[in-house]
Amino acid sequence: MSKTLLVGLDAACWNYLNPLLEAGKMPALQRLIESGTWGTMQSTMPPWTPTAWASIITGKNPGKHGIFDMMWRRPGTYEFTPTNAKARMGTPFWKRLDEAGVRVGMVNAPFTYPCDPLNGFIVCGFGTPNSASDVTYPREVHQWIEQEFGHYEPAVEPQFLRTASPSEIFKVEREHQARQVQIALEMANRYEVEVLAINLMFTDHANHKMPEMEQVQAAYVQADKDVDALIQGFQPDNVMLISDHGSNRLQGNFLLNEWLRDQGYYVQAENVSSDRSAALNWVLVKWLQTHNGWSGPQEIILRRLARESLLKLPNGVQERFWDKIDAVIPFAREHVLLSDEPDYSRTKVFPGSIYSGLLYFNLVDREPQGIMSAQERHALASEIAEKLLEVKEPETGEPLFSNVYTAKDIYTGPAIEYAPDLIIDSYDKGWNIQATKYVPTSEQTTNRYFVDLRGHRDFGWHSRDGIFVFSGSAFNVGPASTEGHVMDIPATLLHLNGVPIPEDYDGRVLTELFTSELSQQPVQYQPGDVEASISTDEAYSTEEAEELMSHLRALGYLD
Ligand SMILES: [Zn+2]
């Protein structure tokens, strides 16, 4: 029996790894590189964990698996709910291996909840509600975990990630990951798996949550120890170390909604009165305390008075008052009066989840309150793309976006009808897209589209360039001559295990990476999936969906 270890080093890229390798701080990775073949692994567009992992799991492009974003859009609605395994179309690679009699163990692969039965085992990963009770298959794995470690949470508590200091986060994430490694090794042994796949996510979380690069590097050094433990414990014949996407440090955010609004594509709905009152209070605190020097009980009384009366004043008076406030707190008026939700009856284009840079057209025949005809689609796509490509980075004056794609440019397959209409590639620069309105603060007064990171708790973002290092008896030694794509991972893994490749895979077997003996073995094929329609089932209860939203927020994926 030949054993393969597939390790995901989430968000790893050569830019981050090279200095650590040169300093001798990642000895396990260094050994894999010296004894194997390595290169760049292109991610999906967008290079997001759910989209990229759906391609790793199914071997297909997003136009076939249907996962485009952290949030999944319920077809025919404006509702976005956290992505889950049920929304994914396509047979996962572990089922293909399982059917061929290869035993697989999966630990912490993102968006595997709810989990499928198989002969090996699954411990569901990122995207599993911490309150869920069925987080493993078979259930006895969960029982063993709880006996051994107490209550098991698939992910570090979101509230903790939001409030804890970087050093506290480091300690808890390190322990969490070490536990997952222990679980993987114990279960791999118990179920005698031939393929053990595990995703180590601390490297990604560190990039998002740690303000200093040294702290991010510490997470990589830790991951190297975990990789070493996995190799020592599992004793694989071959190791496939991969990342789902790369990383960038974040300089700031580009406020897409503000831009769309100024271009006339997007109309904000009015703020509901409770949000309005909170926003008004916040603006008045800034105005009275910071700009007019009021304090103590007098400020409180004046603020209450202003809060209660301002929005009831005749329009003309209100306008004059707002002009005064706007002069010192730019865009305060819009902040109070307008919400972050589109008014769909007047909006042509609206964004997907907050950070994704995905845009949907509000089409008459598709959306509940569509206002655009299908005929306008093509012209509008070109117009918006052209304008977006003219947006310049504030300091360098260079174009901010590398590309703007239509779904047809980059996706193929039946799920394309659920794809966003435009996909903005913002992954070469340190500025990320944030689809929210401008929130005025006293520090950010110059440019409404670009906000820096002051007051934020997110410090890193994704790039398209991930990595791979394949090492062991099956693989060549030396740098790879070609780049891989995340879709190639399952095809390569199946071929390595002598399992035919489904005909509908978009990824290919990276034959050039195998030793000459294996690379000459012809790639065998098997039938692909019967075309399935997209699921509209509820995988999560309302409480679970809320819990996941809060987790995604804590990680900085949602606002
Ligand atoms: Zn990731």
C-alpha cells in the first residue's frame, strides 16, 4: 500500500516562504523541496478559499462547481448565505478514490460540512458551524475527539478572533492546529488510510489577523513543525504540499459601492430609523466633542436634543445644518441618511459579498426587482470594465485592477448561469475591494474611495499565486518547468493512486512532475458527473448561518 499525504498550507506563497527558507526556519519544507519538485500553483478567480477549495475538491472550474464566493447566492433572490458543501456541484475527489478502493482521511478541508459517508473518515473543516454535532464521518471519530480533548470546535471561536491580541490568537490557533494534526494521525492509523488530506489554516488566519510580518512568519514556522509531525507520524511515500491561493499584505480598501454610486449604477436605500439614529449619534459625538470641544453633561444634553430634533426639522433648515457638519466630517449626511443596502428598484449593478469584487446585474428576467434588460448586458459589462480599469492606485498612480472579467471570459459549465456577471481582479495590489459605503472618521477625510487600515483589524489579503511542493518516490527532483493550477490537484492525486480521471475534470494530471516511469503511464479516464442542478436546500439552520456569518466577520471576510 502506497501512502500519500496531501497538505494544504492555506494562503502560502513563495514571497512569504523564501525569506524563511533562506533563514533556515522551515526545515521540513526545505527537505521536501530538496527531495522533490516545486513551483507556482495558480488559484481560481476569485482566489478565495471556498472557490479554490471547491476546485481542488472537484477538479472543475467554478462554472461547473458553482462556488464563486464566500457567500452563496440563492438562485433568483438577493439573498446571500454562507457557502457550504451542499451548494457545491461535482463529486469530491475522495469519493472517486473511495469508489476505486483507496481509503481516504480528510481533516479540516474547507467547506466539507455537511460531510459525506466514505470508507475512511472526514473531520469537517472551515465553514462548519461550531455548534453542529455531526462534524465528522463516521460519528465515532467525533466521540473519540471529545473523549480525548473535550468539546471540539471545528474553528477557533469567532468572538475570540475579534477581540484577542495577536499573541493570544497565536497561542490558541497553534494549539487548535496541533490538535487537528493529532486527530489526523490517530484516525489515519485507525482507519488505515492510503490518502491523508489535511488543510492547515493558521497561515491564512495569521496573514489576515496579524499586524506584523514577524507574527505571520511565526505561524509559518509553526506550520513547518506541523508538516514535520504529519510526515513523521504518517510516513507517506509521497507528499503533495499545496496552497489554495497566495497572500498579500493589505494597504487599504477600495470602496466599490461609493464608486458604483458615483457612476450611476448603484442607488443606496434609505437608512432605517434605528440605524439612522445610531449613525446620527456617532456623527454628533464627533461633531460636538472633537470639532466643537463640548464635553460632560452639557454635551450629552445637546446631543440628545440634536438627535431628537434634527431629522424632524424642515428640509431647508436640515440641509443647512448638514452642510455645516459635512464641512468638518465629510459625507456625514450620507452616512446617516443612507444605508449600505441597494435600492433594487433603482440599481443596475450590485455587489456579491463585501470583499469579493463580484458584481451582479439587476436583470428584468432574472432578479426579483430587475430593471435592466438582457440586451443591455453586454454594453454595460464593457462600459463598467473600461471605467474600472481606469481607477488608479492613490500613491503610485498605477491601475488598481489587473482585469475585469465577465463570467464567460473565465468560466464554463452549467453553473455559469449563477455566476456573477463581472469579476474584478484586485489581487495584484495591496488594495482590496470593500463593497460598503464610506464611513466618515476624523482620520479619513481626503478620498472617499480609498480607506486605509486605521481602526481595522485586518492586515492581509489574497493573491492568485499559490505554491506546490511534491516530493517522494513518484516525483521528479528540481524546479517544475510549468505552473500548476488548483484544479490539477485532484487529477494528479487520482493518477498517483492509479485511479482514472473523470472526463469532465477541467484540471489535468501534472504528468511532467512525475518520475519518467510514472509520467509514461497513460492517463486513464472514467465517466464524469451526470449534470446536476444547483442545490437550493438549506444546509444550515438559521442559527448556524448566523454563527458562520459571525465567524466570517471575525476573520475579516465580511464586515
Ligand atoms: Zn485559503
